[in-house]
Amino acid sequence: MNIVVRYAITLFLFPGGVFALLAGWVLLWLSEESGARVCGTLRRGFTQPLRDCVKLLGKTTSLPAGTEAGGARLLLLLAVVAPLLALVLLPLPGNSAANTIETSGDLLAILLLLLLPVLMPLFLGELLASPYGRIAARREVWRCGLLIGGLLLSTLTIVVQRGALSLSILTLQQLHPSPASVMVNILAGLLFLLCLPALLPPATWGLFSGSPELIAGAYTDLTGAGLALMLLSAALQRVAAGSLLAALFVLPFVTNGLIAQVAAYLATLLFSSLFAGFASGVSKRYSFAR
Amino acid sequence: MFGRRASQHSVWLFPLNSGSCNGCEQEIQALHAARYALEEGGIAFASSPRHADILLLTGIMTPRSQAAARRVWEQLAEPRAIVAVGDCPINGSVFRGAPGFAPAGETLPIDVELPGCPPSPTLILEAIAAAIKLLDQEETGEEETEEEETEKAGAGDEQEEKADDPNEQDEQDEP
């Protein structure tokens, strides 16, 4: 198959484009649905994330006065494009384009692409001329710093253990792994999973929590398409982060053919999304002491 | 077509108190109850006016509130609508004739007027539904037909009658 066609399929159909949007939409809804069931709150409809996004795209877009408009628009676009590019580069089952790339440090590129949407609110807070954005940026620095440190540590462990920075070598199937190697993988994978919420943009903007209070965030002063891009970015990043977890820690140990690999990939996406949703969004119900 | 339906099923509200006794706020807060299930209809309360589609205005427009209310209204991205909730923003209610009082319509372009002191949550939902229709027309550029205008005027009269009779309001509240 022509390399251009291969990349077009990868970018627009699988694992980017159509697949990423559909998977992101389903994962976002499942995360909200399960969170609502646990908290005992009302649930939104299945099509609600899509309806919100379409409505926002139809609204007027404006940025607060005094904003670095060019920089802010570039950051908003990057937040959507970066997870899509990360998905194109990840060697997932069925991604024929990624298997043709053989570079020595593509893991670093993937990490950078996944960290861009995470760091974006920090930069956006400063660019937007918004007091809420600045407050949120300062709040996020420590939380993100700690969690990103954990993510890098777990990735570094795998890099040292498998002796490469190239994804094509890192994701090679582990046919006869030693018990020590399996143990290292499990520990590094668990650390990665625990720190996964850092890779997902904050989902609680106060919009869906039913709280009428003003919650400071980089999104507080965005309108229309800017807000819609943030919703899209949150959905795509959910898919990209789960895909990296699957590619590094799960798929190398699934050696039973393509169908088993696809099943393991989808199960990892679902589990990681639910876990990250619970870790960042679910709070314990208040119980009265009697 | 989907875009049009999307805007009908995704509506974010922002309540603004420009000088209310908090009676209308309590009725608006009651909309959070599971009984009304706003989330299931795609209606949510926005934490920032920049995210909202509909402004729920309560209270008389005091001289000190005017500039702030105008600023809040300017933050809402188009298409947008204002629902004046309760008698105060419409005619001042018990505050009519007080020094500095002016109807909210002189400061902001009110789209839907909902009389009542205070109006019940069900009536507030009906007013929100009327505002959603206006948003939809604004988005598609359609103009209201004469028949629809007559129907709306009739509904407005009914609402006023119900607002005058508190017993009828309670009856309508029953599920």
C-alpha cells in the first residue's frame, strides 16, 4: 500500500480521526455515567458530549481583551492535534503506518505530544489575560509536576529494562519474559496507571457538577469554538493516554494474534479511562453522622 | 439539522441577581432537584457567563447593578437570551416607585418575561423552553410566524393568571 494512503488511513480512520473521536466520545460518556452511578447523581444522555461540542462550535468565539490571540489560538489547536499525532505514531494493532517508522527516540516525541495538552492550561492561563486562568495555572503546577514525574519514572524504568528509546523495540513482543522482567513491568505499569490522571485535562469545570459557583480554570474565559476544542482535546487525550499504556505495558505480553491484541487494547482503553475518571472526578458521598 | 437539535438539547444557564429578595433564587435552586432532571434534558448551570446560553435575571435593577449586569450580559456568546424571572425585573413588584428603580428592560434586552412573586420552578422551566425556541430561531435566522406569536401571547396571559393564583401554581407543580 502506498505510504501516503497508509498515513491518510492512520490519521483519518484508525487509530486517529474517526476511531479516536468515537472512542473518546464513548469513554467520556462511560466515565461520566459510572461516576454518576457511584455518586448517586443524575446522568447525562449518551449523545450529550457530542451535542455540547456541536452547539459550542456554532456559537460566537471571543477571547478576553488583552489576550495574546495568536498564541492562545495556536495552543488550543495544538491541544487537539497533539494527541492525534501521538496516536498516529503509536504502534497499535492495525496501525500499519507506525510500523514503517524506525526512529531511535520516538518515545520522547510521543511523551512530548501527550504532555502538550497537559501543560497547555498552564501556558493558556498566562496568555489569556484571565485572572481565573492564572489562578488555575498556579494551582496546577505542583499537581501536574508530581504526576508527570511519576509518569516519566515509570517510562524510564521500561526504557532501561528493554534498553531502547525506540517504540518499535520497546513494543516488541516479550515471548519468554523472566519473572523479574514481568515484575518490573507490573510495577512500572501500576505507577503509570496511578499517574495517568495527569495526562487527562481536568474534566470538572463546574459545568457538569451542578455547582453554580465560579470555578477557576484555564477554561473559565473561553467561549464557543475555544471551549469546543477543549472538549475535543479532553476526549482525544483520553484515548491517546490509554493507548500509550497499552502499547508499553500490555500489548508486548499479548502474543495470541491480532484479535487478542485488539481486545486487550480496547480493554486497556476502557479500564484506564474509567480509572482516571474515578481518580479525578468521583468524590465520596457525604454521610451525616447520627 | 443535528446542529439545530444539538443547541436545543445543550443549554447552559447563568443566574444573575441584580437586587432580588432571594425568593426567585430559591425557586431557581429548586431546579437542581432530581425531580426536574435538568441534566437528562441537557440543561446545566454554567459557572461562568462566558459559557452560558441563557441569563436568568432576578430582582429589580438597582442603580449599582446596572453596569455589572450589562458587563455580564456582554460576556455571553451569541446566540444568547435573557429570561426575566419574577415580577421585580419586569415591573418592580413591591419595590415599584422606590428611589432609583428602573425596569430591567431599560438596561438589558429582555427576551422572555416570567411574572410571579416568585414563579414556581415549573414555570421557570417553561420560560427556559421559550428562550430555547428563541435561541433556535436566532441561530437559524427564522422569524416567528403570526400564529406562533398569538399562541405565545396566549400562553403569557395564562402564565400571568396562574402567577396571580398561587393555588393553581401548586397544582401545576404536581408531577
